Amino acid sequence: GMEVSFIREGQPATPTEMTATYPKLIDELKSGDRVMLADGQVALRVERVERDRAVCQVTASGEVRSRQGINLPGVSLSVSALQRADIKNAIWAADNQIDFIGLSFVRTAVDVCSLKSVLAAQECDALVIAKIEKPEALDNLEDIVDAADGIMVARGDLGVEIDVAETPMAQKRIIDVCKE
């Protein structure tokens, strides 16, 4: 029942304020959205979004530490799966003849193809492993499997993003699509 807020910028002024490294967080949240912290151990519901803050109510309490991930089940994000750091890491991997490169937060086959383009520009033939951990990836699963060289099922993150009871069936479906 406690009220906490994500603030847009600056240092939190109270113990109930938090910041995130994702600069568009407040812009992409809306009233009623779920926010999961600490690998899904802490659950929040967005009550209202103001210009510089998103005010949330705690629906499942727990301890939150610095640098923990934020999951936004059902929230469509504008951020690309391939971030600047991923491109830098891919170039390093190409320079060091790495055989496999994993890509987190894949949502579409375009995400996989983007990484493959970066690798091709570096004349690298490393294989791309798509990490399935978002509901959008399940919606686009067949295309992602076709584009990727391998698939990794991220059950922990996927179980936070979808109903944890649905995770075994989603995993079975992913395996079946890969076999096909």
C-alpha cells in the first residue's frame, strides 16, 4: 500500500523516490501499468503519471537495492533491443573471434537482423543467440527463430513478464517452434 515514485532526473530526495537508467520510463508508463522490481519480488501499480514522476502503489512488498532490473509487463517500450553498448560489445566480440553472441530483450526478428548486420560489417560470422524474455518475443516467435542461430529461454525474466504459471507452456512452445 505504500506510495513510491520514479522521478525523471536528479537524486531522490526521499526514501520513497527512485530513479531509473531508462530515460523514457516516465513517458512510457500510464495509470494502471504494472512495474516489477527485484526480479519480480516487488510489485507496483502505476497510480498516476505527472510531468516529472510516475507515482506508484506497492502491491507486493520487499527490499529494493540499487542497480536491480525493472520489468514492465504489458508495457510496450520504444527502446531497441540493440543498444549502443551491445554494438560496442559486438564489435569487440568480432575483433576477438567470439563464436556466439547473445542478444537480450529480443522482441522481433529485426532485433536479431540488426545485430547480424553489425557483425557482417565487421566481417564476423559469429552466431546470434536470441534471448526470449518478453511477451512480444512470444508474439513474434516463429520469425525470431527463423532469424536467429539459436534461442535461449530466459525463464526467470519471462516468468516476471508473463504470468509465472504460463511460463512452462511458453517454454514448451519455444522448444516446439525451434524443433520445427
